[in-house]
Amino acid sequence: MSEEIKTLLDKQLAAWEEFKKTNDQALKDKADGKAVSELEEKMGRINAELDKISGVVDEIARKQSRPAAPAKSVEDWNKKHTEAWLRWLRSGDESMLERLRKDDPAPGGSDAGGGSDAGGGSDAGGGSDDSGSGSEAAATARYMNVGTPSEGGYAVPIDQDREIMRLLQTLSPMRQVCRVISCSTEDYRKLVNLGGTDCGWVGETDARPATNTPTFTQLAPTFGELYAYPEVTQKSLDDLWFNVAGEITRDIAEAFAKAEGTAFMSGTGSTYHQPVGLLTATTTAEADSARDFGKFEHVITGQAAAFASSSPADNLLDLIYKTKPGHRAGGRFMMNSVTLSTVRKWKDGESRYLWQPSMQEGQPSSIFGYGIVVNEFMPSAGANAYPVIFGDFKAAFWIFDRIGIRSLRDPYTHKPFVGFYTTKRLGTMIANTEALKFLKCAAS
């Protein structure tokens, strides 16, 4: 464990001990009829400090797990592409990009934008799962198509593309825990067996009548096109010391992350040209064995717009043990920071705090031994809201990135600013409704 991580974990543990001490005092003072506003303000400050430390630890872990550098031939081509793209950004000169597209094709073949999906796999449509080793070279070759304005814009160089995706990974809790698949086409299909196969017992000479055959259904992601339109003054572009690529990359990533975060949780689907959000799925109190395919199971709090008034921790245990063991093994809780600050105050039947801080590098803070994902796009407690979700997000919710981010340069619409209309296509798919359980604020 690095000294930096050790120091942060020690600070987190000290802050947690102070939080418990302060909360215990607040509970005692409330019972005695005393004012607790100062103690609650102190707990708020400690909560913020715990969140900050957890964020820093997570960011260090992400930096340590970044992929290795690409092969030399790919790296050389990337440098040429970046140089040509930066020239186009600053001046609008397309000559280097056009020359690169026509005379110096990308490594892996002249048809860099085509080919089959990297990684393949048994699911129809192929695709490359970014969470696995995949085929980095194949994915890179497919992506490295310079493009033209008539095709929707010039492709953002792969280094800038990677930086945008890295920032999205950092800013998006869903990308951190769900399965993320890179694909070169939107024709991805997954076949799901709904069961129905029968069997029977027979004697040696008994007849063998036909049994029922299984029922299958086909799942497909819902795609939408995401765009950002950052603007920079021409004067800034003329300034050679101005980091135009870095500035635009950050602007695009922040805009995409905000739109993605909303869509991943509450996206309305193809009607409004958005991916389907997790919270738009239908839920029911029926168990896995009785529920229709495509619906999630929920546990109610017993309160119309709040957590349970007594023993709220029991609801969290219900979420855990209603989840099948196979999905429970990879399970974690998801909630926003307001909900987390409430859950930190909860105790079990033996007056032990449910929330426990991380004690070692790579191990997140936990509730009942399961990790916690803080997602600010989750709702807080309220009427019919789902403030907590538990389960295996990687099995339940898949995110599809269509390979390539493209930009069009617009120096005319909003002078003296130069706009960069940047687009990216992505989709989502609810792949397994048994893998997650929802906590619903409802009386019945």
C-alpha cells in the first residue's frame, strides 16, 4: 500500500470515529430534549470530509488501473492525426486531415472504419467489452477513420477520445459499475432464455412423449445521439500557448457526463431519442419466480415518502437477501450522497453502525460488507422514489458506446466564437431484471 493511500485511509478512519462519537452525542442530547443543531452541523462537515477522502482514494485507484500505451505504429499514426486535428481546430485548415485520410491509412488496413466487432463473443452483434482485455488493436483500427464533414465531421483523435472517455469514467458512477461495450454498429442483439423446458421420469420401456421447448426473447439496446457545442474565441485559438485540445476535451466530457448521468437513470428511450434509464423500468413486489420478464422486484419502506420509521436497516437486508446468491456475490449499493449521509447514522439491532469505512487500498466503504456507489443522479427519499438500489449492476445494465466521436467546426454562427459541434452515439439495455432490487418509498 502506498504512503499516500495509507495516510488517506487513516484520515478516513479518524473522521469516521469522530462522526460516530458526534452522532451518539446528538442521539443522547435529543433524548434529553437538548438542542443538537451544532452537533448536526458538525456531522455535516464530517460527512463532506468522508465523501472527499473516498473520492480521492477512488481516483488514485482508477489512475493505477489505466491501460498500457498502444503499439508503436498506432502511436505514430495517432501523433499525425492529433497534429492535423489541432491545425484544423485552430485555423480550419483541413488539408493535413484530408492528406492523412487519403494517403496515409490507419494501421490495420485502409478500411479503418469497418471490419467486424472487436472481441466478438456469443451475443449476436458482437462488440468489445471495455471491462475485459478485449482486442485493443482491432478497436483502435476500427476507430481510426479520419472521416469527412459530409460524414458527420472529422473524428476526434484517439488520444482526445480516450481522454474524454476517461473523464466520463471518472464522472459517471454508472460507467464504473455497469458493463460497458464498445461497438461499431447499433445492430447488437442478445438472446435470452425465458425457460419453459420440461423433463420427466420414465421406465425402461415407457413411452417418451415430447416435452415443452424453451421460450426465447431478444433484447436490443436503445441508442441516442449525444452532442456538445463548446465555443472558443478566435483570439484564443490564435494564441499558441492556449491548450485548445485540453479545454475542448474537458468541456465536452463535462457536458456529456451530465447528459449521460441523467439518461442512464431516467432516459425515456427512443421516443425522445435517448437511451433507456434504469429507473424507468417497471417494478413489482413479486418475487423472481412469479414476476414477468422485464420487471424488477422492489421492497417498500412502509412510509409513503420516507425511510422506515423504525429499523430501516431491515429494508437493506431485505434487498440483499432477496437477490440470488450469484448476483449477491457481485452486489453493491447505489444511492446519492444525501441518502448516504442518512444511512451513515443507522445502526443494527446491537447498536453497531451499518456504514464502515475502507480499511485497505482497493476496498470501498461498505454497508453489511457490500460496497457503495454514490450516484448523484439517484433520487432522495420521497413519494414513490427509489433512493437505494442493490445488486449486480454489471449483469443488469449494459452501456453501449458507438466507436468514434466526431466534430464539425463552425466559425460562422456565433462570431467571434468558433463552435465545435461534437457528437457521440451511445445506448443502454436492461439485460437482467433479477440482478437488482429496488427500495421504494411507499406505504404499501
